Amino acid sequence: MGENMIELAKKNNNLNIIGIEPLLNGQCNLADYCINNSVKNIYIYTYPVQIFFKKYPKLNFSCCYILFPDPWYKKKHNKRRLINFEFLKTLVARTQKIYFLSDNYDYYLKVKSFASKLKNVKIFLSSRKFKTANTKYFLRAKRLKNKLYYLTIDKE
Ligand SMILES: C[S@@+](CC[C@H](N)C(=O)[O-])C[C@H]1O[C@@H](n2cnc3c(N)ncnc32)[C@H](O)[C@@H]1O
């Protein structure tokens, strides 16, 4: 429901938060919360992030959170994952700091490996825990006692 965006928006009311969510249900829940709680610094983009990047080629971000992206467990479905090398390249080019969190070890390792292969950009990788809201999938991972894999990609 955009729990992390809501927390960020409330803590940083001087910042604009862009929530990119292609699913109608998530958009409606977030919009409903913002309207009912006078949260005025969240902008909801209702198409996939890849389209956002094409439509707004000049918009850059101070930070970006990718929390529990769909893991697509089966190897043959890995190509459906949001983060592949090309996507990460674009994201890093446009973002100062990226916070990735997943309970899927393979996804975490892949993202780490893509990041280490980036050229012409100086980045720092850290697997230290960072703060997030208790999102739906965060709580699910906790309930299932899944290990959490944190990765921060920080541009110099
Ligand atoms: C497993 S859910 C995790 C939701 C939330 N981050 C959490 O921690 O509870 C994955 C989310 O990624 C969104 N998503 C999938 N593909 C996307 C894309 N191409 N662009 C933006 N969001 C996408 C889905 O709509 C869904 O809300």
C-alpha cells in the first residue's frame, strides 16, 4: 500500500516522493491514504517504471527504494524480474542512492553482481541493514522467518 513512501513523505515533507505503481489496487489504496491523511508530497505514477524513465528522461532522483520486487523464483522466469543489468544501469545513472531489499538470496546476488559490473561510474555497495517501513512483504518475510538481504548502491 505504499507504507514506505508514506513514512518517507511524512518524515520529509520538504521532499517530493514519486510512487511508481502499475497496479490499480495499490494506486487506489495509496491515493486514498494520502487524501484522508493530508499527505501532499506523494505523486503516484500509474505505469511501469520503465515507461516513467522513457517519458521523463531528465528527471533524476536523490534516492530510490526497491523493496521486495517480485522474485520470479523459477530460473526460466528470472528474465521477468524488474532489475536486470540494463535496468540497473539506467537506474544508477539517474539516482544517487538505491536501496534494495529482498528475501530472495538469488535476486540479491544478481543485483550485487550487476552493480559490480557497472562501468564508468563509481559506486559503493553495502549490505548493511537500512530503515524501511513495515511493508506488506516485509511483514510477510518476517512471518515466514525469511532472511532479509539488504543492498545499498551509493554513487560517489
Ligand atoms: C511483491 S510486491 C512488493 C510491494 C512492496 N514494495 C512491499 O514491500 O510490500 C512488488 C510490487 O512491484 C510492483 N511492480 C512490478 N513491476 C513493476 C514495474 N515494472 N514498475 C513499477 N512497479 C512494479 C508491483 O505492482 C508490486 O506492487
